[in-house]
Amino acid sequence: MTEIQIHRFCVAPMMDGTDRHCRYFHRLMTRHARLYTEMIVAEAAVFGDRERHLGFDDCEHPLALQLGGSDPAMMARAAEASVAFGYDEVNLNVGCPSDRVKAGTFGACLMQTPQIVADCIAAMKAVVDVPVTVKCRIGVDNQDPEESLSNLIELAVAAGCTTFIVHARKAWLQGLSPKENREIPPLDYGLVARMKARWPALTIVLNGGIGTINEARGHLDTFDGVMLGRAAYGTPGILRDVDRVMFGSKNSPPVLGEIVQAMDSYTRRHVEQGGSAHHVVRHMIGLMHGRPGARGWRRRLTEQGTKTPANILQLAWNEIQKERADATAPAL
């Protein structure tokens, strides 16, 4: 499969979202989507508990590690660590607008220093043989997006990067929260399309504001791939259509009951190993969105918090089946 096909559909890296439990869940619904870790700070990958920060299940492939940082030498060491764990790609975060990255002068801040981005790319590519990619915004604060994005791409390409995932919004480092930065700055798909027209040989993946799989499919007329974040996380059931709509699979979408059963077994194993069921099932709250029983499912998965029993998914699924049976039973 070519690099362009690999990035045809991606699930966005999301802080406190796309951890290993979430990715295991997502992989049950799509075999071909490219999954991304939440951002791991380079120093944590180098000096921290590597199994906790970098470990994953083999079923998660194809899987990319997103790194945050701005020191080329440290980024190179973190990239080496990631490859030792078997990641398929290393992605540099040039888009996160959180206070954490502002304090560390990385993430979206790097839009202001594209040469540092290029230096980090060059340092990582010198030590790994997997693709090194960039996820960025179109600019920050008062930058001219056409100029800022063009400069970033030009310098990064010179350093050896050929794949750019572009969140088609500015990031406002002053005045907007991270949540507001995902919603308020206007989208500019046209600017990203002009970048693709200017550099047709590059892999350009569109991110930002895409809500459905069919909408994502429509963007493939212009871009090499599409990345979904909030829609994929908040309504994960839509991922069941990814392989059919985005990759032309002839297989039937995964059955919801089978997904729940697989995740129930996964949750029980996690609890047996000393983990909390809540760490797993919190990613599944939106699975039944738009379906009968969705309200009861959400209530059951959220009402018990950290005291969630290991069999919570089976209990919630049984409740949905009972509600459906009662709804179709003849009136007394």
C-alpha cells in the first residue's frame, strides 16, 4: 500500500483521548484507518516509563506516534525509542494550542519558527527509517496563513518531510482555549487545497470540521487523505463504515454486539491486571449515538465513575436489549 493510500483515512491524535484502550476499540471497527497516539512529549518518551508512554497492542497497526517537542536532539532520541517499539510513523505536533505546549514552546508555537520544525525533522529522519510527518495548523495569531503554511511546508520538504496533515484553522495562542481553538477560528479548506496544487507530489491530509465518513470521502477528490478527530471520538460507531466507504472493502461493517463483546473481554482483562474499567469504557460512551437505547447506554457507562464494575459493558448491552424487547412487546 502506498503512503498516500495509508493516509487515506486517519483518526486524529487527541490528548486524553486516543490512548491505547481507545485505539484498541477503534481498531475493532476499521482495519485500514491509520491510528495516532495522543501527543507524547519527547522527554517522556526518552526518560519516562517507556512501556506506559509508548506501549501498544500489535492489532493497532498501522499506528503513528505523535511527538511533542522542539529540541532536535531530543526529538531524535524519542523517534529512535518509538521505532524500537515498532511504530509505523513518527508525527511531529505543530498544531496543539494548549497551555502545556505554549509553556514548552512547541506544538502550535512552532508555526512561528519553521526552521526549528525543519531541524527536528532532519534530526529524526537521520535516525529512523519510518516516515516522519507533520501535523500543523495554517498559522497562529496574526500570521498570514498563506505565508506561514507555505514557509513551513517549504522548509520541512527541504528537510525530507513529504506528508503534511493540516488542520485548516489558525490557532490563537492568546485569547482562546484549546476547545475554542477547535471550533471558533474559521476553516479554510481552500488554502490547504492551494498547497496541494502547489506541491502535487506531497501527501496532503485534510483535518478540521469533518463530521461524517461520506463527507470525508468527498474530500478525496482534492486531498490525499482525511483525518477525523472529534467526530470519530464522540460518535465512534461511524468508524464501522470507514473500510467500506474510504477503502472499498466488500466486507460487512462490524456488528455492534460483537464489538461490545470484544471490548467487554478486553475490559475484564484490564481489570484483572490491576486497571480500572472506567479507563476503557469512557471511550465508548458515544458508541450507540443515534440508536435506540443510547441514553441508557450513556447513563450506565458514566454514572459509576471510577467504581465501574469490570462487566459494565455487558450490563449496559443487556439493558439495551431489554429496552428493545420491551418496546416491541405487545401492550398489556
